[in-house]
Amino acid sequence: MEFFRIKKDIPFMRHALIFNAVSALTFVAAVFFLFHKGLHLSIEFTGGTVMEVQYQHAADLEKIRGTVSGVGYEHPEVTSFGTARDVMLRLPISGAAGKDAAGASARVFEALCKADNGSIKRIDTTTAKGEQVAKDACVDAAGKEALELHKVEFVGPQVGEELAQNGLNALVMVVIGVMIYLAIRFEWKYAVSAIIANLHDVVIILGFFAFFQWEFSLTVLAAVLAVLGYSVNESVVIFDRIRENFRKQRKASVHEVIDNAITSTISRTIITHGCTQMMVLSMLVFGGPTLHYFAMALTIGICFGIYSSVFVAAAVAMWLGVKREDLIKPVKEKDETDGAVV
């Protein structure tokens, strides 16, 4: 399926040096921000406490943030989810308040209750399983529950370190697997160029998160791994067309073969990436805080994935000296004597 067909090949490789210089500068800037600012890791990696509370009215996030800061947390993460009455608090383990993780949630809940003109009272309640349990509740002057604590989760620093190490291991395994796959399917020059392009995409995504100090969580890590596979798919499509052109265009130069391969796949690229980006944008706009940074990482990865497949992967393969003989085995000439010995 094609929306349009370009009759004359676009000379992409003529401008490859300029675009690769831009890529190199962007890559260096991303690395600089990674080392200078670092990633704003979520509590899944650093350790901390996650609380979910529900108000009887629309929650004032700024007021809640100030209340939690008064307990001893310098930079608490307070976000709404679901409805305007539901609030999620992420409390880091660092700091004086975070050292006593067992009592941290109780102190924060008590502070939030007092800020909402309520008081802590021990009440009996029935669980979803029908069990009678006693819990500390925040009630107002009329005796009604003003603030409900739905969930408390604690992630220790040791668990956070293990998650970070497992995430790094997953990234390395994906890179090695992609290299092996491309080396078997095509040739080692294509494997090297594709990995350079993929790592370019990953570092750019991490650079954006470091520069803007967006929260880097496990969902963002999943988006990065997804971008790796997505970018490889685009590179494989172009490499397949290059191999096909080497067979058809016997007299064409390497530049002409690559330009024709990229030009002939532009319509497919627009359809595929356009449809994917529409789905990602819907998550970005309507997915709420939970999916916001996941969709943001995918958006950056898709945009730079198209760019790197054309101006990084194909150009690096050309500069590594890819040629027709790398993909097409030469036909052996038949012996005129047909193996007979004179």
C-alpha cells in the first residue's frame, strides 16, 4: 500500500555527512546532560514509599505538596490519577523523614488529615472479603471519613538497586541479540551500523529525560526497550530494500542503491510511523500521569528512529564499505571440462 510514489530518487547520501554531524552533536549533548544532571530516577530504583489517598472533594495538589514538605520531604512527588479526588504520593527514602520508612506513611497521613481539618480515629471496618478489621481513619467533625488511605507500598534501596541492574542487563541483552540477528540475516557491517543507530536513539531519549529532569521509571525503561525493537524494524526494511536493489541495479553505485532504497520506502514509513504515532499521542494526551512519560519516551524514540534509520544506519553502512558482494554471493563459473581430467 502506498499513498504516493516518488519517481526521482532523493539524494539522501549526498547530505549524509551534514546530518551525521548534527547527530554527533546531539549525541554528545545527550551524553553531557546524562553525566552533568543525571537521570531523575523514580522510587522503583532509589527506594521509597508510595501512597494512594482519596479525598471527599477535589484535591488541592499544591496544598498537599506543602503539607508533605512540612513533614520533612524536600521534593515530594504529588500527582492526581483516576479522578480529581485521587492522589498518589511518592516519598523518597533519602532525608530525615525517609529513614524511618515504617512510620513515614503514618506521619504523612496524619499531617494530611490535620490539613483537611480532620482527626485520626480508630474505627472498625469490613474488608472486601467480609472480614472485620480495625484501622486508623481520618474523620471530620461530623464523624464522616474525610480522607481514605487506599494503598501503601514500600520499595527498599536493595530492591531498587536490583531493578536498576536488571534493567541494564535487559538493555545489554537486547543490543547483543539485535547484533547477532542482523549479522546472521545480513552482514556484520549492517549489524554494526544498526546498533550505532539504535544506541543513538536510546541515548537521545535518556538525554531528553536528563535535560528536563523527567521521572525515569520502569515504564519508561519498557518504552526504551520498545524503541530499540521498533528502530531495528525500520533499519531491517531499508537493509532488505538495499539488498534487493543490489540484485536489480547491477550498474548503480552504492550511493544510488541506498538512495533508491530509502526513497522507495518513504510511503511505507509515513503510513507505519504515522499510525503508530497517532496511537502514542492518544496515550500522551488522554493516558494521564501514569502513561505520560511512557508515551513521551515513545514519541521521542519514533521521531529519532526514523531519522537514525535513514541518516545514521544507512550512512554508517555506506562508510563501512558495504558492497554488492557482501550480500550477494558471486555465481561460480562452470568448468568447461566438466571435471574431466586430461
